[in-house]
Amino acid sequence: MAVCDAQIGGAFWGAQPDISDNVILLVPDSEEQLQAMLARLGRDQRSAAIAPAMRLPRTCQRLPADCDPWHLAASADEIWAGADQEIALVACLSGASLILFGDGRFAGCDVAPEAVLADIVAAWRYISPFTGEDWSPIDAISQLAAWRKLIDANRNIDAVYGVAGWKRVTLDAMLWAGSSPVPYARGFRPIRAARQYQIAWKSRTASGVLAELAHNGTQVGEIEDGFIRSVGLGANCVPPLSAIVDLTGIYFDPNQQSDLENILQSDNFDAKLSRRAAELKNRLVEADISKYGRSRNEIKLADRNRHIILVAGQVEDDRSICTGGDGMTNLELLARARTHEPDAHIIYKPHPDVVAGHRKGHIETAEALRFADEIQHNTAITSLIDAVDGVHVITSLAGFEALLRGKAVTTHGVPFYAGWGLTKDLGNVPARRTRRLSLDELVAGTLLLYPRYTDPVTRLPCPAELLVERIAHGAASISTPLITLRQWQGRLRSLLRSLIGGR
């Protein structure tokens, strides 16, 4: 049954308190019913009980007002519930031992739980929170199941380090654990771990904090921007609409395993998931969507009679360059591309954050033109990819976007998409990447299974496809005074650089 498989219904996002062994969970409809339960408990000489709210004997453990009923049903030895309590139906559906008290909505669930559930489900109309369109019950269950999966994944996060305030407006939804605020760390001291793991935006977390966490043996996962990030640059403080939480490593570091690498190496990509990936890929290409939104330019290339190659520049102090690119510079990439493509017409595109004046990686025009035939600063990456025959990258996401568009891709570093049989790889790809993937399987792992997404309109966690449609229809822009300030700061830096050194 879909509801049981998804474990949704009741306050499934609620707290999951620890419950002692061999206890009876009391969930009454009223004070009077509670007293009847306690009286029966005394007659049966049962010494321990748990009940939410109301006035309880000191021998009883008091639970929070909202608890996950599926967790309680799995934890309690036996459940005594009023017939108006949702946990009564949950207990029956999950196979827990139940004694039902009184009359109410769930009367009869101890005899025919599926029939009671069917009546309840049929009594409601279901509406998409994203579009306002009618949903079927299966649509609603599917979305609630996705939210449950996300909430459960966040429950054991003790602390989140290095996340700036301007990012939290969208990250909150992707990191919420249901019963408490996201545990963003404050100050420069690690939080003592009480549960399982902590996560950090490592490039924005103080090195002393990371060193102390490592010294304490704390398991630290990573949080980073997703691959369909936003409409606008992160360097301009535009908050991310997708994020990655990786508890094994991080996708751009080939020196260790990551959750993404393990997905691509080991997961089963069935026909349904592959079809979904193919449709997403086609929509991204059709709508000209890349990491920073939707853009398209009409471009005129200087020489269309030669093999045309795009070389995608990167931020040179980015962690993906330090880990997967062996510190290679943009100028070195250009030189290598020319060596491998001596007769090609080479176009160089600097990274948008570098063009915006915020990050390291600028090459003077004269230097770049020693190896490139032309430079495209502000042309949309999707337009350039469409216009060329092949793409050379260190670890740039532009290589992945080129694969989506059917272009030949040469990697000089080791990006996450190298080593699966889809690219020409010149870097030292880890031997553990042994699987040969189809493009749809790569897309499924990279865009459907690995990241998290936030709807910019409702600020609810959402499927990848919904975010893509928001971007395609111009409904994903976020504007703040900080974004405007950062845009002007970048323009000023670019102007000063051009006045001092020129391009």
C-alpha cells in the first residue's frame, strides 16, 4: 500500500522521541479516556506507559505535542488509542499491537484498516501546492513521500557550518528536519555532536573549526550548490535553489568517494527513472537552461569552416580546481586545448564569476589570444555549446551541459562526469569508476537522485522538473538589496581592472 510504503499520514514530520523498551503508548481522545486507560493499566499491573499531553502520573513519560506516529508505532510495545487518534490507523496499517477506545473517525480500523483508509482518502480533494491544479491521491502521496524522505535525511544533522544568512532563505526548506529549526552553527567553536553527523560549507567554514571537528573524530558531510542553481550568480549573493548534501565526500573531489560517485557506480537506473531523466534533459536543452538560469544569444562566429572548440574557463581558486584539476590555470587549459586541437577555431569563455569581477581566473586578452581565436565574455554558455563541435574543460559543469546537448567533451581534470564512457578523459580518473553509463543514467544520478531543490515561488522542497519549469517561465528570480549591491561592486571591479590593465 502506497501510504504504508511512504509512511505518511499524521504528523509524520514530527519529533521521534526515544521510547523505553516494553512500554504501552497511551494516546487518549480526552481526559476521561486517559483515566480509563490508567485504571486499566493499573489492573493489568503494567508499570510503564507513555502518553502525550494531559495530566500524567510521574511514572509516565510525556511526549512532545507533535510526534511522528509511524515512529511511535514502531517503537511502542503496545498502543492504546482513542478512535479519533490518527495513530490508531497508523498502528493497524503498520502491524503494531493496538487496543482501541471509544468511537471516532478511525473506529473499525482494528478490523479493516484498508477500508477505513480508503474512505478517508476518498473524502478529500487534493490540490498541488505548487500549481493549484487538482492532484490524484497518488500524486499527493508521492509528493508527501518525497518530503518525508528529505526530512528523515535531515533528522540526524547536529549542526550546519558555513552557511551565510542570505543563503538560508532557500536552504531552510532543503535542510529542515521537521520538528525544530535548522541547526545553523554560530561563532567559531564546533557544536558537540549528540546524534550522527554534522555538515559544512567547507570553503566558508573557519579552518580552525574544521580542524577541531576532525580532531574530535566528528563525521562531517558537505553542503554545496546544486547543478541547476539559480537565476543569477552566487557571487552576487543570489541564494541557491538547489543544494547538495554529501555525507561521503563531495562530487568534485575525485581523491575520495562521494555520494554521487557511489550512485553512478552502483544504483539501479530502471526504465521509469531513465525516461524521467531523458525528459528532464530534453527540457533543459529546449529551454536553454544552465546552472545560472535561462539565457540565449544569437552569435556570429568568425570562422565556421573549421572545427570549432569551446574552452570553458573556471574560477582558479575554486575547490573543484584544487581537488579535481590539480591546480591547473585557465591559461594552461587554453594551451593544452591548442595542443590537442592545433587546427581548430578555439573560443575561450571566461567563467561568469570572473567576468563579474568577483573571483580569480582573469586572463589578459593578449595572453588568451596566443591560443584562442576569439573570446566570448557575455554570450550564454548554452548558445556557445550549441554553436561548437566540441568542448574542453578542466572540471567545469559546462562539460556536463555539453554532454546534454550531444557535444564531444574533453576533460583535462577529473570532473564528476569523467570516467563513465561519455567523455575523452586526459586526467587521472579513479580506477574505481568502472561502470559504463548511458547519458540518461548520468542525468538521473546527477540531477534527480543527488541534489535537493526548492521552489522559488512557494519555498517548498520540490522536484527538479518543477524548478526547471519555474526558470523556463521566468518565475525563479529572487531580488534583494544585497544582490543589487554585489552586482554594482562587481561592475566597479571589472571597470577598474579594465582601466588599469585592459582585457
